[in-house]
Amino acid sequence: MVNNKPIRVLQVLHIMNRGGAEAMIMNLYRKIDRTKVQFDFLVHSQEQGLFEDEIREMGGRIFRVRPFKGYNVISYYRDCKSFFKAHSEIKVVHGHLGSCAAYYLKAAKEQGIFTIAHSHSAGSIRNFYDLSYRIFSFPTRYVAEQLFGCSTEAGIARYGRKMVESAKYCNFNNAIDVSLFRFNEEQRRLVRRMLNIADDELLIGTVGRVTPPKNPKRIFELFRYLVLNNSNVKCLWVGTGEMESYYRDLIKAKGLEDRIIMTGVRSDISGIMHALDCMLFPSLWEGLPVSVIESQAANLPTVLADTISKEVQISDLLCWHSLDEDDSAWAADIMHLAQVYCGHRSEYSFDMAKTGYDINETVKWLMNFYEKNSK
């Protein structure tokens, strides 16, 4: 008897909000043939995620488990074992949450489910939390049957160089829907009108969570330098996170709320990329930032920190700086690039199809991979 049901793949994360990994998974989910492969989600938060309604509309299910705290490793592992015993329809587990991956993947593997670990960050050990994360996640490299990383650096940071050089590992590009980001002058005008940006103003922005790895302190300092030294500049800060309210208050306290605009979460990131004249990205560490792939697809020049993997460079639109350089050096290149490309972005072109970041090709590969490895 032929089984026409789709392969059920469980994606494991903390919460389905607009983070980089979550956005990537949703981009893939919207494109896959859901008659053949269907996603479900195991989340570690009781809070409703922003993507949950859309997931259910597409036929996916949301399961919840108590968060992993380190001290509850035994009860957490027991809960995961019970979950996978009760859900034999799940054939593949794709784990994006690193701290507890060794435990939920082990529980899945014991039930004959194919297991994937996916690294999205290249952060180094900076504090006790980072050290704890490394200790708990270390066994993952031996438990998972397949190891993915968004960049070679992200792979090494999570699994070690030996594993990255093995047949068990491969880079998985943070692919995007190229058609959405192809520069569009009409969209640019529309979004700028919505944001009250005049035609003769330069709009400098950043897109990402307002969280320590993104270096919000430096973002604020660069924005403040730019608006105080250039009367025709406004800055746009797109994203949310645990430090958002602090910087909203700081911007207000400095009297800069008309010049530095914090938007919170936006669903129209492609439109934002069209509206900007230059993007800055001074992260302390990254895996491989999707936003920088998107900015290049939109012909948007981007000034970024040299802490970020060079694998993100797929065009000539990136300008690298050390975080040790002062604000004036960063600002000089930001202003230069914004002025050079302003009004000429439609003239710049490169072949995104050859970069490996076209989501249509990635979806084909991933569906074949899931189908080949479902048991």
C-alpha cells in the first residue's frame, strides 16, 4: 500500500519569533511542497510565537516542552523521550536549539528518528553562560547523524574543526527569496513615504535583534555620530529584543527620537532594504547574518565588522571595519557608500543564482535530503 502522507520533520527551537534562524526556517517552510514534506515545531516557551498562526495555517503543529535549565537535565531528557515515543509519525528532527540538542536528539535517535544539529552562531566563550552552553552542547557532535552550520566558522565553533572536516558535516546556506529583494524603486518610494523620509535625506539602518551579540551600544553610538554630524541623515533601527526598551529610552533622553527611529518588529524587511541607503552591521559575533545576504540581494551597500564570517560576502557591496576603529572611520565609509549608490542602485547587478543563496534551489536540495534520510 502506497503511503501518500508527507514526511513529518520536527524543527526544534526556543520560540517562533522573528530571529535569524526562525526567519530562515519560515522562508523554507513557505516554499517546500507540503504534500511531500510537512514541518512541525517543538518550542521551549509557553509564550505564543509570532509565526505560530501562520504555521498552523500551513498545516504545521506546535508542541511545547519545558525549557532546559541545565539542572533539570534528567527530567528534560525524560520529557523528550516521552514525546518521541508518542509521536512515531515524526521521521526527521532538525535541531536549531544548541544548548540541549544532545538530549532531545538522543531521545529522538533512540526512537529510530534521523537527527540533524544545525549551528547558527560563531560566538566564542566570553562568560559563564557561554562556557555552560559549550559543556552541555559538546556531545551533540557525536549524537547527531548530520551536522549543519550556516558558515564554516559557525560549524567549528559548535562542533570543532575535526567534525567540520568530516563527511558528517556540511554548510547550509541561509538562503532567501531573491525575487523579494531585487531592488525596486517604487517600493523604495512607498516605504520612505511611510517612514516620513524626504527625498533628499539619506537613510542609514540596521536590521536585527536588539541583543548583546548585535552590539547595540555601537549601533547607537554610530547612529548618534551620523545624525549629529550630518543634517540630512536619519537612522532606522529595525528589530526587537531584550535591550530594545533601554535604547528607546536612551534615544528619547538624548532628544534624538526624530532622527533615530526604532521600528520594532517589521514584516516588510525587503521594503526596508529598498528604502535604506546604507546598512551598518557591527556585530560582536555572528554565524552568518541573513540580513547581510538580503542587503546584497537588494543592491544595498553594507558596512560591517570584521568579526563576521567572510563567507557572507557574495558581492562587492560590503565594506569591512574593525570594531577597534573609531566612529569617524565607520561613518566616513557609510556616508561615502550611501552617496555613491543613492540613485544608482538599479544600475548595479550580480547573479544571485550563482551565489548558492537562492531559496528555490535550497528547498529542492533540502526536500531531497529529508526524503532520503526519513526512516
